Amino acid sequence: MDWIMMLATALLAALMTLAALALWLKFVVSPNVARDLETLLKEQAEQAADLMAVKVEEAVRRGIVDGVTSLPTREVLQGTTRNIARTSVEIVEERLGSLFGRKKK
């Protein structure tokens, strides 16, 4: 009968240890990981936004320079404006795709 009590005591101790570990993971580790992950995501989003802003600015500047140096007719200026908008949209799509893990086509 003594070995049954020892086995029951060992099982009870193991269950209490597992319960304590589960509570520690749920109330201590999980909130810390969530907070760290949120901070990391915010930093990455800010970096992506800064990079997109620089790329869009460069593309717009390049489009304006190309538009000004080409023939200054109305059709050319309209085409350049469309090209600037299209290039800007492509850059934004590319950066958002890389930010959210989409693969390039």
C-alpha cells in the first residue's frame, strides 16, 4: 500500500508542477512576447513607411525631371503625369507586398 501512496504523491506533484508552469506561461511569458512582437511590428512598419516615402519621392522626382526635359507638349505632360502615378502605385504595391509577405509576380 505504501507504493500506491508514493505513486499518487508523485503524480500529484507532477500535476501541480505542470499547472504552475501553465499559469506562468499564460500570465507572464505570453504578455511579454505579445508586447515584444507588437513593438517589433511597429518598428518594422515605420521603417517600411520611411523606405516607401523615399522611393516614392525618388520616383516622383525622376518622373518630373523626365517630364520637364522631354517635349513640353500637353500630351507628353499628361503621359508623364500618368507615368509618375503608375510608378508610385507600383512602388507602394511592391513595398506593401514585401511588408505583408506577398511574393513578387
